[in-house]
Amino acid sequence: MLHYDEPVYRPPSEGNSLIIQATLGCSHNRCTFCSMYKTKTFRTRTREEVFADIALAAKMQPSTSRVFLADGDALALPTDDLAAILDELATRFSSLERVSCYATPLDLNRKSPEDLNLLREKGLTLLYFGIESGSPDILARIRKGVNPDKLASALDRAHDAGIAVSATVILGLGGRRLWQQHIEGTAALVNRAPPDFLSTLQLRLGPDEAETFVSRFERDGTPFEPQDDLGILEEQHVLLTALNPPRPVVFRSNHASNCLPLAGTLPQDRAALVATIAAARAGAQVLRPEFVRGL
Ligand code: SF4
């Protein structure tokens, strides 16, 4: 059995992947809506530690075809170390098809185009990336550590290197007071630097992060008033109406947090997606009940 330093998180689409912890925690760890790694101090694991896990996994699951490198942002590893891990995975798993990891915008902007090309050549072909919002004000309120220009530059770097990006946006981050600037900024960012895959989540604050989130949001006196499902659907409606990316983006809102599952490809399916949301807003479609949702 592989030993994991808990808690371990992975994207829903990596449910059947082998998980190897290349780093522990998140190198940023400051986003106010996120509690995932607040119990961990970020550190990179040594090559010896990671190689030992890979060797053990190769004995137990030799036919592994997909590997997800945890924790919060394995792209924070120095390029040499990450390249060595990718080489080791390719050596140990003859059926390997895909290696992926989470990446922060700060990580991507720190890597040179040569670094990213090298990592893609060695098998890192998919990054999971939190856009969260394209509004500079919302990004500052949630302490994402970047502005929209830095987000766009990070997305462009991955695209230029041929590494696919699966990105998330969190509906509800601006509450009822600031939702319009949240959505307008997000649509502008996605249209400017489209990821390959885009998902929307709904903001859900647990007791651990709610106080920090609200106090940071309200630091200029703007109250945070949470959106209800109808407000979230209005955000989704305005976002999808405004999305017109210059290359295809696979769109999903099928994460467990969403009140209305949606799936399509933008821009070609935009009208159908918008019509589905309009029907839900008019009450023609039952929303997912609250008790089956989670983030
Ligand atoms: S970068 Fe990601 S994992 Fe790290 S604190 Fe922000 S949302 Fe959480």
C-alpha cells in the first residue's frame, strides 16, 4: 500500500488515476475560499521519496495509464525534479498515456517556455488550474495572488507549450453586490485566453474558511451577501451569453456543487446552453437539491 500524507485531493476526472504525491500542500495556500491544504505546510518531496512511491506503485499497478501528481501544485517543483519524475514514470509504466497535476498561475508564470516545452515532451500533458474570477477586484478580495493579466499570461504559456488546461471558475464569489463585475471580468478573460476545458463551480464556504473569506471581502465596507440558486443561474446565464472564445472550449458545470448540470462545447453550443439556463430560471427544470451537493 502507498502511504499518503492526508488530506489528498484530486480532480473528479482523475478518479481512476494513480496518485503520486510529488509535493505536499499548496505553495500559495492563501486563497480565502479554500481550506484544502490549510492543515499542511508546503514542501517538495525529495526525488528519493517520490521514486520509492513510484517503484511501489509499479509493482502493485503495473498497467497504470494515468497518473495525477499531487498535492496542490506539483508544478511548483523545480523543472529538473519534475522532469526526472516524468522520466521515472515513463520508465516504470509502459502503458502510461497521461500525467497531470494542479498548477497555480504563479507556478506557470515562473516557468520559462523552454521549461514548459520540456515538461510536455516528457509527458506532462494536462494541468488543472483555478481561474476563479477574471475581475481584478474579486481576485484581490479572495487573495488569489494574481491579476487578470497574470492569469492570461499563465494560460497563454500553457497553450503555447501544447499543455492542455482544465480551468475552473467559481460562481458566487462576488456575492449579490459584485456579481456583475465578477462575471464580466471572467468572460473577458476566458475570451482572451481560453483554456481547453472550462468548468463552473458554485461557491460553498465551510465553517473553517467563511470568517476569513467574509472579512477579507468586506475590508472596504462592501458587505458580502451570498447568492442563492437563482442568482447563480443569472451569473451562469450572463457568463455563457458573453463567452465567445476564439478556439473551442469544452464546457461543463457537472461538478457536485452545481445546482444545474450543463455540458457542451463553446462557442458552438452556446445558444443551447443559454436556453437550458433560461428554462431553469423560468422554473421549467428542477434544480439539484442542496443535500446532494458539495465542493
Ligand atoms: S492555489 Fe488552489 S489549492 Fe492553493 S489555496 Fe488557492 S485554491 Fe487552494
